Amino acid sequence: MKKIILILILFLGSIINLGAETKRIVLGNENAKITIIAYESLTCSHCANFHKDVYPKLKKDYIDTGLAKIEFRHFPLDIAAFNASKVSQCKIDQSLEILESLYSNQQAWVKGNTVEEINNYLKKFLKEEGFKIDFEKCINNKEIEDFVLNDRIDGAKKFKVNATPTIIINNEKFEKSLNYKNLKKSLEKLI
């Protein structure tokens, strides 16, 4: 019961506290016929593979052409992913760039046995990549923390997300094996 109350408080609190500075990471035509939502965890190797193998083709064929937009939502599976999610939301003008860098270089920063070690690797990686981020301010920002947690809660409640990556297409959960061929088949039916 305490868990349910805590989740409810976090959920309601995040709705109330969302301000203009915390925005979704979205790419594509905002009026596109197809909306793709990707629930992901930044430490998930399957999510990194999605960004390496599927997302570039999806971007080229559907997002860059204006047929679809993609919205990246957070579903952190551990503390490293949770802190990385907060960092990716911290600089909205660089959010997509940070997100893509974290996925393509996952092996460089997903390390450590303690929260301190994990944070140090993440902080070092961001600095080496040239992102000018106030790390402590980002991971301690309550508004961003609530935003990330709300993504996870919303995904679990609304779409029954229980693994990453989970793809939602026009509010319907994509249930097939996640590869470009299967995704393309589903998207072509909506055009």
C-alpha cells in the first residue's frame, strides 16, 4: 500500500510540477500522421542496438520525410539509467544529441559497482564528449527527476511497458520482434 501511495504521489507531483523547461525529446514533423513512442533505458543493450540498427533507417525513411515523428520516453531500469535520463533532459537544446551519444557509446560509461562510481563514469564521459553540463544540478533537479519517473509510471500504466525498448505506434503497443523489417510493415499500413 505504501508503494502505491508513493507512486501516486510521484505521479501527481510530476504532473503538477512540469514546467516549460522540461520537454519531451521528439524528432520529426509535429503534425505527422504516425507517432512513434520509444520507451527506453539508457543502460539497456537492446535499446543501444535499436539506436544502431533500426533507428537510422526509421529516421531516414519515415521521420526525415515527415511521415512520422518519434518521441523518446524514459523507462530507466537502474540508477545509472535514471541519472543518465535526468542528464539527457537537463539541456533541452542538446537532449537528442546527448541521448544518441549515450546510446552509441554505452560501453564507455555504463560501468561501476556503486552509485558514486557510476556517476563518475557518466560525468567523465559527458565531459570527454564536450557536453557542458552541471552534472550535480542535473541529477538533483526534482522537476526533471519527477518527469523521468512519470515517463516510467505512465508507460507501465498506459501501455503495460515491462521491458525495453518498447515501441508504441499511434497509441498501440508494437508486439512483434523489433527489427526494421517488422517495424516498416506496421508503419506502411498506416500511410
